[in-house]
Amino acid sequence: MLIHNGHLVAETDVHLHISNRSFRYGDGCFESIRLINGEAPFLRLHYERLVETTQFLKINLPESLSYEGFKSQINLLAKTNNVNEGGYARLTIFRNDGGFYQPGNNDSQFIIEAVSIADKVYTLNETGLKIGIYSENPKAMVRMSNFKTNNSLHYVLASIFMKENGLDDCLLVNASGNVVESSNSNVFVVIDGILLTPPLTEGCLDGVARRIILSWIKETGIVFQERPIKVDELDAAYEIIVTNAVRGPRWIVGIGGGGSSLCEKMVKGMNG
């Protein structure tokens, strides 16, 4: 089952028209949401980002997607689909059909999905991720790059690069050649005892896990900086960590990193 425009329906009963603007133009956005014990612990942060994204894209949110409406629909769907422990929900929003590049209006429709996953809580990966550098298509250093839009070709091509090279993930660079993020996560690096992450102006995604970790860092007293990170600095990294809201923090091997001590602390921090 899923929710389509506020209604609980069978997946097979949802039919999108060929004029769907997400299909034609990638005209929309999405949120990937972790479920723990059937609920979304960081839903407020997801909703705040959803509002920021739709305002930037000039998409009107449906009335049923108030925060409380969003929360109740995810809870209903999780219960209906028996997502009682670890799970994942995805909200996809797309502007109404009609028009060419210029839409007929800015109203929208949405779909919410919810499925179970194996991990009940965030867990530390036992083996470090093998990772490389994807530099073929540098990411733009513009505001659009901070949002999760339905046009995700950059990440698709990066993921193909991973598969072709036998990697678990890859780091993306921007037009200045600096590290931005990974194929599906924000990145944190420990160099000379300082925890670093690229600022949003470098073109990285404004990730929910990134927001959680930044808040957690303020409470820990860890020495931290937001600044551009050059690719050749990774050779001196003591620890490299990638974070997203569904999988949580994961540690990397294969460039300069190899430790997992801080990553383990981040995992505990996200689990509360």
C-alpha cells in the first residue's frame, strides 16, 4: 500500500499520466525518511527541508501536507504496511501535469511509500566502505545543488561509476575540484585533529543527517570547521565518514581514512 494525494491505495491502483511533470522534466522533489519503531524520529527536520525546497522550486504544497498531516499519513502507512521496527519512507512531490517548461500552475501531487529494512536502529558498518573519486561531472556550486530534486542524474551517473569500478561509494567534486559529498551522503573528514565538512556554498546537499550531526557536534565540544576540502587533503585524513538520514554515519577505507572511532560516536548520537 501507499498514499497518493492523501488517500491510502494499493500500489497497483496508482496510474500516472505520460504528461506527469516529474517524468518529463524532473519537476519535483523528494524526502528519504528513516523509520524506527514505525515512526520517523527526525520528521520535523525533513518537513523543514521540504518546505524550503518547495518554496525554492515555487511548488505549492497540498493542504494535506501540513506537518501534522504528513506525520499522520506516514504513521498510518507504516502501520498498514507492518513497518513496526526498522523502515524507510519516501515522499515524492511533483508539480501538476500540464504545460511545457512553463507549468500551467504551481499546485502539486504526492506519493508516500513505506517499507521495512533490516536494521532496527542506526548501526556502525563492520567493514569500511571502499570508495573512489568521481570527477567526470563536477557538481555546480549553486543553491539548487542543496536540494533533493527529482532530477538526480548526477547521482545516477556517480552510482554507475561505482559499479563499473567495484566501489561501495564515491566522492563527488565541484567545479573548483573540491570534495562536495558522496553519491548518496554528506561527507565529514578528520584532518590534523579537526573535523571538517564542506559548507553548503560548495554545492553539497543540505542533508538531514548533516543537520543532525552539526547539532550533535555543538554538544560534544569536538573541534570542527565548515570549509572547502581539496581532494589531495584526503591522503592525510585520519577518518572519513559519510552520513545520510536512512543509513546513518558510515566509515570509509581506501583513500586516506581507516578509523571508525568518531563514526561510532556519530551513530550513537543519531540513535539518541
